[in-house]
Amino acid sequence: MSRRIFYIASLFIVFLLVADYSATAQTYTIRGMVYDSSRNYPLEAVSVLSTSGKGTVTNADGYYEIEVTEKDSIWFSYLNKPTIKFPVLKIYSPLSFDISLQVNVPTLKEVKIRPRNYKQDSIQNRVDYAKIFNYEKPKIKPSITGMGVGFDLDEIINMFRFKRNRSLASFQRRLVLDEQDKFIDHRFNKALVRRLTLLDGGELDSFMRIYRPSFTFTKMAGEYDFQYYIKTAFFRYKRGLMPEAWLKEEEE
């Protein structure tokens, strides 16, 4: 009987602790650009708001950063016209959540956008989202103290937070994929491809979409091999050939 009471009391304590942990949400930063309907011109002074009550405005380059929690949703407002709300955990690209508003810019001033530094951005993203990048599925871990061997209570509690664990794992996958996409964009950039192929405009966009290399190849290839790939891909493009089979298998 006493064991049963102890077991029920233990479950009750764990339930209370889980509820207390759920009330404390991790904070991190969503960042991106806001453009007009043509996606050619950044918009200044757009309000960026969260359901937790925090807010910011875009700067002269259309750039914004806002601190949120995993339970938040954010929305944008310009000229008193709000957008729909975007739940933070469903934002596919939190490191660069760009959006275009249904606004026309009739008179345009000269816009100068400072080039982003990929390495600095990548390091900063790892710092801002350290908890998400380092997330591991909770499991029972023994802990050694002066009183002997026990178990990590935090990990036991987290094992029962199923919705939170699924959300964090999904968010982690999106962050990793977003980071990999940015690395590919960094190496497989328009300036390099244009210089090697002399393509421009729609043809350049089409070529880069069809022959976009995989993350694994982009990471492992040296500069010579990477440029040789672009030249070979251009040779195939001119003859109407699709990317080589090994590249598709590697992507899968």
C-alpha cells in the first residue's frame, strides 16, 4: 500500500514539475527582410510584433530582428494593415524569415543594402539558437553526487514533454536545413556562376535552380572541383541534359 501511495505521489510531483517547466519557454531571435509586393525593394518602418507583447520595426534596409519564445506567433503591420499571424514553431526559415507585403512603392529612393557576411551570420545563428542546435532527445542519465548514484530529474521530466520534444526536434531539422541551404548559396552564388557560364537573367536563374549542387558535394569539393562541376553542368545545360544521376542519388 505504501509503495502505491509513493508511486502516485511521485507521478503527481513529476506532473507539477512538467507543468512548471512548460510555463518557462526558451527565447531566441527571428530575423529577416521585409519587401514590397515586387520583392525588389525593402520596406522601412514596418512593425514586427509578437503575441507575447514584444515588437520592433524594420530599418532602412528592410531588416528586422525580434526576440520570441517557442509559444509565440509574429505578424507584420504596415500603414495599419496587419498580416496573418505566423506561429514561431511553424516558420520554416527562422534565420531568414523574409516576407513581401502587398504594397507598391511609387517613388523609390536609392537603396543600398550592405552585403551579409556568411561566416559571421552562421556563427551568430549558432549562438542565438544554441539550445535548438544542441537539442538531443531526453533520456535517463545517471548522475553521481556525494550521496551516491541517482538520475537526472530534468531529463526524466523532459521525457514526458512529448509535444515540446516533437516541436524542438522539428525546429532543429529546419534550422539545420536552413543553415545548409545558406552554405550552398554562399558557394554557388550568382557572381561565380555568371562569371563561369556568362549566363544572365532568367537563364541564369533557371540554370542555378536545375543544377543546384547538394550540400554534401558543396561542403566536400575543393575550389577547382567546384568550379569544374559548374562548367560541366553548363555543358550539359546547353545540350538540354539534366544533372548527372550521382548528384540526385547523393541529394536523396
